[in-house]
Amino acid sequence: MSAPRQLDVATVDAIDVHAHVEVDGHGHMSLPEEFVEASSKYFAADRRAPSLPEIAEYYRERRTAAVVFTVDIEAATGHAALSNEEIADAAAEHGDVLIPFASVDPAKGRAGARRFRELVEQRGMRGIKFHPSLQEFAPNDRSAYPLLEVAQELGVPALFHTGQTGIGAGLPGGGGVRLSLSNPMLLDDVAVDFPDLTIIMAHPSFPWQDEALAVATHKPKVYIDLSGWSPKYFPPQLVRYANTLLQDKVLFGSDYPLITPDRWRADFEQLDIKDHVRPKILKDNAVRALGLDREKNR
């Protein structure tokens, strides 16, 4: 058996910090059927759900590394989550391009926190992903704090969905999804309570873009990923801050497979971003946020 591949940041041109694993090796989807259909319609995307080896090959062809994750929404929906262990094992096989994040529903409490510790220490998970609106918790209501305590202790980032979501869009009552739980201002409390935790706020946070900019500007360990939107639709204040005050704290993310890195980067090329800032957004800031620079120096 060949040794697992290792990521060498010098060999990749970019790091996509936001790629979804939507199906496991048995064909089980990460979301209930009605949510899959609603999000596909919202993004005008096909419903192709690539396997983890296919995701790895896709990114390898583009000289790009990708943070990959699912979202555990079992407590809120009854829908069984994809296996973190399966994701971790596949990412280990394709470690030259895949960076796995765990997802553990905050409703699983201290047991979930123990499992998350094992996933990091024994299975090589490199962070944790939350979707407050789907998991039905407010980031500052302390339900996720046992998980965040582990993340801070082990020095791995926490990635939080912020802003509106295409999941549930158009369904009666939005499929029961509460947008208010993904207001980025709720993460300001988390950043105060966990000052050494790296927090990544996912997406341009419509309709709370200014709140996200305020939190990222004020709290030194808070970053913003730019996934889920084509760059041609970025709010002007986001572009302005990305070019100036937050040039070291914004990250390339696509939202693959709903938005592909190819489409995102083509539109990013047309965006009015300073030449010296582009490589920071595409790769350098992620190296620091994900702790890949610390690994290089070990």
C-alpha cells in the first residue's frame, strides 16, 4: 500500500476553503431530498454529487487544495449525517489536495465534543464546520461551546455559515430554516469567549455584510471566506475592505459543487482587486488561517 499523499502548499496555486461533500460511498445524500432540490434550483446548478476521489481529481487538475466537509443536521431533521470517518479516510488518501473538516451537531453535547477530539487527534480532521440555520442553534447560545473548547485547545479553525442560504429557499416557510441564526454578529460573542480560536465566517453575509466586516475588522482571529457568490455580485464595501483593512483576512472559497472554482476564479479575475492582494486571497491567507504555515515549520 502506497503512503498517503501530503499537501505541499508550494505545489498548489490556490486553496478553496469551502467545498461540500454531498454524497457518501453508498449514495446517501448529506441533505434531505427537498433541500437538495431547493438549493439546486436556487443556484441554477445541476444535481451532480461527486465522490471524494472525484473531488480530489477535480482539484488536483487545477493545482488547487480544498477544504472538504459535510453538515451534520441529524438532530434538527432526523436525516442521518454522512460519516466523518469516511471523509477523513478519503482525505488521507488524497492529502495532497484535500483538507478535511469535521461536522458534529452541537445538539450532541459533550459526547459530540469527545467524538470531535477523536476525529482531530486520531483521524486527521483539520477543523469543524457549522451551519447554525440548519442545525438550529445560535452560535452564542453556548450549545456549540463544548465543540469550540476542543477546537481552540487543539488549534483548529471553526467555519460558520453566515447570511442567507439557498437551502430551503422557496419551500413553505423556507423549509423551517431560520435565517436569523446565521447573523454574523452572533459570532462576535464567540470571538470574545474564545479569543484564541480561528473563526471563518462563510460567504458574503447578505443581508448582514456590514456586520461581518465589523466583526472581522475588530476581532483578530476572525476571517471571511468569499464562497457562495460569484465575485461579480460582491457588495462594494466587501471589495473595498478586501483591498484594504481586511486584505489579510479574506479567503477564496467557491461553494463547490454548487459554484465551481472555475466560475468563481473567472469572475474574480474581473474584480477590481489590487495585484498584491490577489495571491493573499487565493492562497496565502488560507495558509495562515488553516495553520499550514505552522506545519511547514515543524
